[in-house]
Amino acid sequence: MTKSRDTHPVRIPPRPRADWDDRVEEALSVLRPPGAAGKRPAGTPRPPSGIIDTFAQHPDLARGWMSFNSHLFSSTLSARARELVTVRIAWLRRGEYEWVQHVKMARAAGMTDEELEAISVGADSPVWKPLDAALLRATDELCHDRYVSDPTWAELAVELSRQELMDLVFTVGAYDMLAMAMNTFGLQLDEGMTGFPEQA
């Protein structure tokens, strides 16, 4: 594994795949990446993944988390909105593993390099359209205040449905918690991963 820039001691190591049992495989079977339909075909090997291998240490937790995470990947939010707020909360919480994974997903959802560079600035960057800026403000407010302010909520409510607003709050909260957990467990970057930009 590659060392993260913000190195934390490894407290919960990835579970070696030779040690996986049927409980692990059953727990992880609920995970579906964005755009995937149905479950992974039996016998299909999983690519290397420190986060999956860490979750394998606790199959019951993995099952619950992966079920919820699968909802977030197919929620009422657009893929772009989901990845915009996810990379911002990863940046704010110094969740480097989360950042690396979701920058790839953000690019796939249509975010440009200029926009990804502006994530570190947040809502005040001139690159953002009004809805993007409001989504970023909401992410910052949830991170810092655990509450979306009335002005930001009102701006979002013009564009987003009630279900989208609910999914937004749970998406930010979920990836905030995941960054906290992975930093605390000491998850290291997978081989070949490039972490936060050099200026971070």
C-alpha cells in the first residue's frame, strides 16, 4: 500500500483475502458501484481495495454500511451533485482515500479539472454555477455547524426536491463519517494511488 500524505497509524489492518469466509462474501455482495445493476457474478474476483478489505474485518457492519452506500450511489441526487459534495467533504475532513476514489468518480460524472482544483476553495470560487455553489455551501455548513442555514436551504429548495434534499444531507453525513472512520482506522492508499494535490 501507498502511504497517505496525512499518515495515521494502522489500527485496523485490511483482512487478508485468504482469511475471508462466506460471511464476508455475503456481506459485501450488497455493494453495487455507481451504475451497476444487480450483484457481482459469482466467482468474479474483486480488484484490490484497502477499504473493502478493512470492512471485511467486520461483516455485520459491512453489510449494513454497504446497503446504505448502495442507496447513495443510486439516490435521487445526480451523479455530479453526489460527487461534488463527496469530494468537498473528503477535502474538508482530510479523507485522502475517499478523495482519491471519488475524484475518479467525479471526473466520470462530468466534473472538469478546473472544477476539481476549485474544490479546495469551495463555494466562493468563480467557476461554480449557482446550484453547485449552494451544494458546496451546504456541505461546508453540515461539516462545521451540523446544520444547513436557512438561506442555503432556501436556495437549494428552488432546484432540488424534498427527496433530493434528504439524500444530500445523508450523502454528506455518510462520507463525513467514512472519512472519520478511515482516518481513525489508519487506512492507507492502495498501490498506485496518488493522494491529495501537492499544494494541499
